[in-house]
Amino acid sequence: MTLDAGVALEPLRVALLRHAQREAEAAVAAAERQAAEEQAVATTEADARVSAARKRGEAEAANAAVIDDARVRQEARTLILLAETSVYDEMRRRTHEAVRRLRDDSCYPRLRGRLETEGRARLGADAVSHDDPTGGVVIEAAGRRIEATLDALADWAVDALDVDVAAGSTP
């Protein structure tokens, strides 16, 4: 009797997601505080640049002011996007660190075994596996590869948050 891999992995997926979610929530909270600080600095700088551009534009001509305002707004938007991207990257880095700490947890041997068992079930009995240096396992057979690594699980958890850096929000 074979179990559907998705059903068999569901408790593991839920536990990993819950653990990663808690870690991600803490990272998101810290990242949001940092983003707010960086955004405030970027906004202040942008406001100063807009003000300076307006003064130059009034002195030079109305047309020049419009051009400078657009450029300054674009620069400000770029600064804000860079700050948000930095925060998102930091959240991903912290999530990787948190999930890698599972290697030191007493549940890790079971988790690693489960990942390997599921990978072998998908690729066949002749599949070859090896430990990933960051945790987890890589299984290969007949040109196919499953990376059941802790980093892959961390990426999956962060991606599940569905953060849109360009839009500056989550759904």
C-alpha cells in the first residue's frame, strides 16, 4: 500500500511551516521595524531633494522643476525599493539560519530520514542520496534530482509568505 507523498508529508509540512512561520514572523517584525526606519530616512532624504529641486526649478523655469521632481521621485522610489529589498533579503537569511538550527534538534534524524524516504519513493529504489552540507538530503536517479534540503524548505516557507517587494506589501 503506497501513501500519497503529499498526504504522508502533510504533518511534516505543517510542522515545518508552523516553525518557519514563527521564525519568519519574528524576522518579519524585525524587518518591518528596520524597513520603517529605512523608509523614514529615505522619505526625509527624498523630501529634502524634492524641496531642493523645487527651489532650483522656480529659479530656472517651471519646465526644469517638473523634470527634476520626476527624477527625484524616481530616485526616492529607488531608495525605498532598495531598503525593502534589503529587509526581504534579511528575512530570507534569518529564515535560513532558523531552519538550519533544526540540524541540532533531536527531531532532525527523523526529518532527514523522512525527506530521504519520500525522495526515494518519488525517484525509485535505485536512487542515490547524500547529505546536503546545510542540512537535509539530495536524492538523484536517472538524471532526476530532488533537493530536500533545509535551505529549500526555508525558501519555500519565505515564498509562501507571498511578499511583493516591488508593491511594498503582502496580499
